[in-house]
Amino acid sequence: MEPVRRKALVDAALRVIGDHGSLAVTMSDIARQAGVSPALAHHYFGSKEQLLIETIRSLLRQLRHDTVAALKAAQTQRARLSAVIRVSFHADQFAPNTIAAWLAFYAEAQRSEETRRFLVIYARRLRSNLLADLKRLVPADAAERIAEGAAAMIDGLYIRQSLKSAPIGIEASIALTEDYLNALLATTSPSPKGRSGHIAPPKDK
């Protein structure tokens, strides 16, 4: 039962954080949502801080799993870029509670070095996944610039969705990011490497 209960507590933490919009929740709040006693929650995780760290780990694991699966299914470099974009706006990632939890962790990263480290891992993975195929399509300096821009769009659209500042959903967010990539790829000289037709293996560091 331990793995089942640990997962239930992590899922409950995600829901409670999403509902509150911050990490200012108690172990009792999370335990109540999971249907277990606070004592049992402390038994499995020791402290609220450890449970919150496991919650962000869980988000990163799921995102990595989805990304690897999407990259394996893509057949070309351009298709792999689209796969990374679509995974970033997957319905699970775009769920209101998940978005609220990510934002809460970003706020916590200003105070917690451990939380900041996990968010840096996320940012590096996204950049690495974009660069892996952009470098096969355009010169390295252009690939770096386009990857940074695409990552900024993904994060920015995530924030706009959380604030409800624009009536934009999953497909519209994907389309905007794709338009950005298409525009820059169309106006950038191709990379000599891209002419080989080589498809790099799935990469998600």
C-alpha cells in the first residue's frame, strides 16, 4: 500500500496547492484531501517540505515521460519540434490545478534553493529538446536564439493561461508557438547538417 498512498498524497498535494494557488497549505489539508490522517502523511514523507519536493518531482517525471514518448513517435526533425511544443501544452499540463501548482513552485523558488534547482532542470530539458533538432535545421547560433524564443513563448503562454488574461487555450497556444517557429525557420539559412536527413535519437536530459 505504501506506493499507492504516497501517490495519493502527491496527487492530493497537487490539488490542494492548485486550489490555494500557493504553497501555504498544511499537511493536514493535504492528508484530508487524500483521505488519510496527518500522522500517516508525516510517516510517509516526514515533513510538508519533503512532500512538496516529491510533488514537483512527480510533475517533472510525467513531463519527461510524455516528452520521450512523443519524440519517439516523430519521424523528422521538424515533427520532433512540434512534439515538444504539443507536450508542453498537453491537457494534463494545462489543467488549472497543474498550472497553479507550477506557478506556486516558481514563487517558492525565490526562497528555496532546492525548488529552484528543480525548475532549472525543467528549463534545461526544454531548451535541450528544442536545440537537439533545431541544430539539424539551422546554424548553431540561430538554433540557440530560436530555442530561447520558443521556450519563452511556452512559459509565457502558460502564465497568460493561469492569469486568464487572454481567451487562449491549448490549440491556440500550440498554433502561436508553431507560427513563431515556422516564421524563423523560413527566414533562416538551413544548417549543412540538416541536408543529411539524419534523425537524431530521442533526447530528454
